[in-house]
Amino acid sequence: MIHTVANLQRGEKGIIEELSFDEIPLALMEMGCIPGKEVTLIQFSPLKDPLYIDVNGSHFAIRRETAERIILVKRLCDEL
């Protein structure tokens, strides 16, 4: 199974493995959402779109469609 940001539960973390550069907004990458960085799902709206994430201490909202294109190496425990 491929793990993506859209698969995370609230509070879960993962390391970004790859992005589809053709499908991810440049602004998102400029804010630090790049391979090797840790991403945490902070919360999601009642309809699960958008998702609110933390990457490098920056909090921002992304659409579920975009979150499904951010592939994670693995999920991390909250203690890490």
C-alpha cells in the first residue's frame, strides 16, 4: 500500500518520499514540502477536505487531491 499525506490520521507523522512535480503547486514546495521533510497531519475539516498539515513548523491547508499526490516513506510514531 502506498502511504500518502491523505492517509494520515490526526497527529500522525511521515517523511515525504516523493512528489509529483507536475501535479504539486510550486508554492507548496517553496514552503518546504519537499522530499526528506517530516509532515504531520494537524487536523482536517468536517468533510475531510482541506487537510491542515505541519511541515518544518509551517502550518497550511492543502486539498485532499494534492495530499493524495504526496507519497510518504513511512508513518512515524508520535514519540519520534
